[in-house]
Amino acid sequence: MAGALMIELYYWTTPNGHKITLFLEETGVPYEIHPVNIGRGQQFAPEFLAISPNNRIPAIIDRAPKDGCAPISIFESGAILLYLAEKTGKFISTDLRKRVETLEWLFWQVGGLGPMAGQNHHFRNYAKEKIAYAIERYEKETNRLYGVLNKRLAERPYLAGDYSIADMASYPWIVSHANQGQNLDHFPHLKRWFEAIRSRPATIAAYEKAKEVNPGQPVQMDDEARKILFGQTARM
């Protein structure tokens, strides 16, 4: 995969953004980061909306798709991971049953762990008004999901057996476990998995890249950022 630029990554230093740098660092696919500072509204730029109509990072442009035709753009982190896995033939099995397991846990993350942990972060750490019910609701649901992961990992090293895009999708959402009110010591199998991924050279490289892009990561949470991130409507 070495050589000319292949992937343009529109990225900010959030868990969903980290998923893609984890994959690209693992595979060595050439890529270039285009920072999209979501706390300053850069996700609403017309050129970004052209490839990410949901005004969310990450998004990519593949300048060398497998069909040899025009560049292709992809938005949504789960779709990007699946696309890149199929493009490279890495981190997703060709075995039917292992592939299904990988997809199950990938979709489990994008439909469950990410949204619930995200709401947990919002009400615990970002909301100016501390609503006890909301904090308890999402902290407990995050705890339940950690338990699901812990049980899954009791008898296998990674979510689908071998390290895969399912693990890359979930890991960044566990990094901030303390800010989610979770103690990894209560989840020994999850903790072992977490530490194994954290020590991978590609993981280290991906998070170092994040520090270069945004030294004050993840988001400058001032009043302007709050209005941009939490005040969006269809009209905006």
C-alpha cells in the first residue's frame, strides 16, 4: 500500500475519529489528515458537507478505489471501517461466521456503545445543568454495555477472535472510562483487552497523531463550542 497518497481523512480528535486513524496506522495505507475543528463549526463548510451530509466527522475520500474509477467518498465511521477493511483485505475475516461476528460487534458499537457513552459524556461532563436522572440513566447503561464487553471477552482475546475493525470501533469509546464513571478493575476481561490494544504500536501512533492535530483535545468547550455542538437544528 506504500506510495502515492490514497486516503484523505477528514478528522477531529474524537472517539469516532480515532477509529479511522487506528485502522490506517495498523495497515500503513497512505493518508493525509484534513482537520475539521467541530468546536469551531468547520463541519458546516460546504466542501465538507459534500462528502459528509450529516455534518459529522470522520469522512474519507479514497483517491485510488479498487474499481480503478473516480475517487469515492464515505461518511460514518462504521461504514468507513468496513470499506477500508474490504479494500485492504485486513481486519475482517473471509470466513463467513467470523465475518458475521465482526459485523455484529461493529454494529453493536455504532448503535449502542457509542451513542450511550456519548450521552454519558454529555450529561456528566458537558451539560451546564446537571440532571441527576440523565446522569444516572446513561452511566448505568454504559456500565451495562461494559458488562456485555467483559462477558464477550472472557473466552476470546478480541471481540471476533482475531483483532478486527470491531475492536478498533469500540476501543476509543473505552479510553475515557473514568469520565464515564466506570472502573475497569470491575471488568477484568475488558481491562485486559483494553491494555492489549493500548500497547499496540499503531494505537500509540494514532493517539500521538491526535496530539499533533489538536494539542488541546478533544474539544475546546467554551460557550461558542457549546452552541455549535449542542444547539444544532435542521435549520442550522
